[in-house]
Amino acid sequence: MQKTLIHCIVSTIAFAYFRTATATEKVDISKVITKADAEVVLGVPVEEAKGRNKENPDGFYDSEWSYYAVKGDKALVFDLVFGGKDAPLHLAATMFSALPAGGGKSTKVEGLGEKAIFYHDKTSLEMMNILKGDALLTIGIHGMPAEAALEQEKSLAKKILAKM
């Protein structure tokens, strides 16, 4: 009985340590990718960032920000999600596995996070989804050819991932 209790306590401590040690750093996307960065990426003047950072008491975190062109339809959108301590253990991985929505075709992108994909979204965004630890990062660009968007999104992803 005592060995079982000790084993249970040690397992609980190890799980809590592992979960904390593997947690990814939460970042404010609008502080990492500035208005000036967005203007360089899109090649046009953009409005101030629109969005929010939301953190629940259980640790769920969502940094969702967008930059829209002052004129025209170009846009740069971001969403960074962390599941929090009460979320299922592999929430980000589960969310990633469901992308692209509707089961569309995606291209694997090497060298970013644990896994990354790129695809054209039904809303006409060129999208990239990156899984890193317990976080899911989504970057979308509207109004740019796919090849150019892919290169820009890779660059933006590297900048954000470096802060995590």
C-alpha cells in the first residue's frame, strides 16, 4: 500500500513537472509582429492591429491579431492558442490534425515547430498552421500569390517561434 502511494505521488509530481517543463512561452503576437512588419510583408500601408490576448484562469491563452490594408483587400492574420492546464493533454496536436478544415489539400512545411502545413483556405487566405509543444500557431495572408505568401509566412513563423 505504501509503495503504491509513493509511486502515485512520484508519478503525479513527474507529470506536473513534465507538463510545466514542456509548456510553451505565451507571446503577444502584436508585440512580435508590428504594424511596420505587416506593412513590409503586405507591401502596403496597414491599419493598427486589431485583436486581443485572452487568458482564462485555467491557463487557456489565445493571441488573435489582424492587420488590414488601409486600401484594398490585403490582410495578415494570426492566431496563437495554448490549451491551458485543464485542457486535454494533446489539444493543440488534435486541433492541428483537423486542419485544413473540410479536409482540403495541404503541403507539409519542414523546419518549423514539430509539424507545419500550408494550404489555400476557403476564405481565400493562404494559411500556415504550426504545432509547437502545446501551442498551435496559425498565420494567414490574403491578397498575395501562394508562393510569396508561403515565404512570408515562414519568415513570420520563425520570428514568432523564436519568442516561444
